[in-house]
Amino acid sequence: MSVMQGYDREKAVAYMSQRLDPSEFKPVADHVKELLNAAIDADFAYMTEAGVLNAEGLMGDAYYDDDDAFEYILERVSSPLSPSEKQMRALSSFVNQFMELQEAFMTEADLIDWN
């Protein structure tokens, strides 16, 4: 798995922790830091496997597919937990928020460019 060059995990976790709405994922809200780190790992693993990032952590030739990434991240975040249906809905809400905040963090940090 590659990590995007210039990505600061500590700053990303702090940024997202302040902006997440835990009321949307109450059944798993006590594990926010662990979930964020698992989601970050899964997101970069997806980007590497899909060719969005190359081995050096630079942008690859592929495009980021939000739907594929969501399923990929959700599967990896939920698999160690054996979640109930209620927890799975909460995890889905968490992943949705994570993806929005991950994009916002990377945009603000000038790690992605929409041009």
C-alpha cells in the first residue's frame, strides 16, 4: 500500500475528528480514532490497488471511483468487527462522512487538484 506523498495522518485524524458528526454513527462512535485510522489505511490501499496512486505515493493514471472506494473501505473497516445490522448502518454513515472529510482535508492540504 502506498501513502500519498505529503499526507500527514496525524493532521488528517485531528481534522476529521473535529468535523465528524458522531450522532450519525452512535453504535460505533466510541471507536472513532481506530475507525479513522482503519479507513485511512483502507482508502490508500484502494487507491494503490486501483492505480490512483503509484508505488511512490504519487498520482497514478486511474480515476478514483467513489462507489468502489466506499464499498472497499466499508468492507475493510467492518470486517474485523463482525458488526450487527445496526452497527453496519452506523459504519456506513461513518464511511460516508470519512470520505467527504478525507477529500476536504486533501483539498485544503493541496494534495489533490480538480483541474
